[in-house]
Amino acid sequence: MASEIERKFLLRDESWRIFARDPTRIRQGYILGGAKASVRVRVSGDCAWLNLKSATVGVSRAEFDYPIPVSDAEQILDKLCVRPIIEKTRFLVDHAGHCWEVDVFEGDNSGLVVAELELASEDESFELPPWAGKEVSKDRRYYNSSLVQLPYCRWKRV
């Protein structure tokens, strides 16, 4: 079974930007999000995928990605996906032998910035960069599928 092992962190500051490279604009939408899994379509640069991901809370989740034509993905985003569409720019940031993905959200999720690190195993060690803050890997609110249901602009902040 295909799986993704991912840790998610909020950011302490903007210092990651001096190391950032390869910005990529991403649009993704959800066709179905249920108790067991979500189905999404993603366009990133000149590539597109249909993705199925288990709704399990935690750092390990089943995930399946299938490439599809960008024109099909654009039509699915426009006609079949729940609103709002997730829009973000992803930056790659290398730190201590790992490549971090920093997502800067736009639209209804503007203001949210999350760093993600994909690992080979749940117990793989890594060095936390100085710009990484609180871990939110097990907080469902930060899952992209949740940001469609309750966008960041509607979160109550104390």
C-alpha cells in the first residue's frame, strides 16, 4: 500500500525565505471528503494528479496519486470541486539533509503558512530548523481537506 509519512509545523518567523527555492503555484480541490478518505485533484506547474488519501489523523496516512491531463484537472477544479479551492505557493527549503516544503496559502486561507517534511519512517530522525515552530501533524484543522470545510479566514483567534 502507498503511504505518506509527513510531519507539519507552523513557522516562528520568515527566516526560511532566505533559503527558499523553486516556488511552485498549486491549485487543488476536493471532490469528496468523507470519514474514510478524501479525493482531490491538484495542478502544480504543468502537471496534474488525482489523489486519494486516508482520513486518518496522524503522521502516517495511505495515499495514492495518479497523473492526469492538466486540461482535465482544470475542468474538474472548475466544475466538480467543493469551494473554496485551495491555492498556495510551495517553496522548497533544504535543512540538515532534508528537503522541507513550505506552503504559503492564499485566498480564503491567506495568512496560513505551514512547513511539511516527508519522512521514510515514523521514527526517522531530523533536525528541526530554527524557523519551525509548533508541530500540528495531528491537528486535523491543518489538513488541506479541512481547510476547504473551515478556511483559515474563519478561524477564531484569541
